[in-house]
Amino acid sequence: MEAQQVFDRLWADYISQNPAAKRVYDLFTAEGETVYNDHIAFRTFNDPRINIEVLSQEFLKVGYEYKGSYNFEQKKLNAKHFEHKTFKDAPRVFISELRTEEFSPFLQETVKGIIDAIPSGMTGKSELIYAGNLWGTPSFEVYEALRKESEYAAWVYVYGFRANHFTVSINGLKKYDTIRKVNQFLKDNGFIINASGGEVKGTPGELLEQSSIMAGILPVKFKEGTFEIPSCYYEFAMRYPDSDGKLYSGFIAKSADKIFESTDFYKK
Ligand code: OOG
Ligand code: NI
């Protein structure tokens, strides 16, 4: 499979899950813009059956290579980013994993339980990135209990494996050529910008500016009934050249730490 096919498949699932993402995409194209992806991101747990190592395989197969590692002390996460070896316009891939051993026995047992419930033959497989939730209808009670410890754990418990967000490359836009213009356009169209740590994360001096809209609050079927909870979000990134004139290509942990909060609850 070519890299493009991998992204097409992930995109189709992402927009069917998140109508707001498609609306953002359509708003930009209606303005005459071409939307290029800066990166996409996945979430998982650090169990060797489903960890970063496993989720990255599908990308390594289509020509990606490892580029950088990140540590999120407070959220207890590891992350790695990957880039395509030859297609410089291919989106970067950012994959994070929760260090479950740093949480309560309840969280650890819950996570072990859902991984044990993954049909045999799927664990360790690169196709996991398309698989979604492989452990059946979630319990709202468990979701709420996980959320007290880690919003991230609760999110993965419900949604499983899928692109958590796509990211519009502002460098690829013509009219909306600053992150402030992009944010204003989104707000004018009724979207809520993640304001944790400020609406713009990072500075031109740090060579990366990022913003995101809060994940849509959508109905999800739980064992106890249907409840509205945050789904996926959309991010926007503007990169700047370093002193050698080369566009910065990494991620900034301090900014990413706040971007993760785009799947927090907020008042509609
Ligand atoms: C990832 C958050 C970090 C970035 O670009 O810094 C991130 C997530 O929410 O899973 O996407
Ligand atoms: Ni991102």
C-alpha cells in the first residue's frame, strides 16, 4: 500500500466520525485553498501488543522513518514522530502512548482487560491503526472513572485506534497565511479554539505555531445508554525555517502538552 492510500483510508474514517472536521476542510476549499496535512496523530497504551512500536509499522512499511521522541511528564505519555523518507510533502505522523504503570491498579487492570479482549491475530499488527475500538461497547461508568485519572485513557477506551486529529498546514494556505487569520476564520464560523495555554501555542522563535479546535461533543453508545462526549479534533500548524533556512520539522512538547487537551470536555 502506498502512503497516500493509508492516509485516504484514515481520512475517510476521521470525517465520518467527525462531521466538523469535514466542515472545516470544506470551508477552506470553498475559499480557494488547498488543504495539505502537516501531520496526523494516534493515541495508544504502552503495552507491547499495541504500543507505538506496533502502530508505527504501517507507516514504516510505506516509507516512513523514525525522527524524534518526546516525554510528557505530567500526562505520563511517551510520543514519537515519523516522517516519509522521500516524499517531503507527506504528512508527519505523531504517535503517543500512555505509561499505564504510573496509574492506579484500576486503570492498569481496565487497560489490560480491553487489550486481552482484542481478537487474537490483531494485536501486534500494523492494521490496528484502522481498527477503532476492538473491545466492544464501552461502559459509561468505566469511562467516567478513567477520566478522573486520565482524559487520554478515557478517550482511547472509547475510540480505540484511529487518527485522533489531522492538521492543516498553514504553510500550504495562500490567503490564510498566519495562524491568527486561521483562528479568526474558524471563530467566525462558530468553532471553539482550544484556549489552554493561549489560543496560539508556540512562537515563530520556537519555529512552530499550533492551534486546534475543541473536539466535537458527539453522542456515543455506551452499555448504560447514549451520552455526549468529546470525539476527535482538527489542528492547524505553521512552521518556520531554522538558521540554515530549513523548515523546522519537529514537535514542541510544551505546546503539544496543551494540544492534547483538545479532547477535554467544554461547555457547548
Ligand atoms: C496529540 C497532541 C499533540 C501536536 O501536534 O503537538 C499534538 C494528541 O492529542 O493525541 O498533536
Ligand atoms: Ni498534532
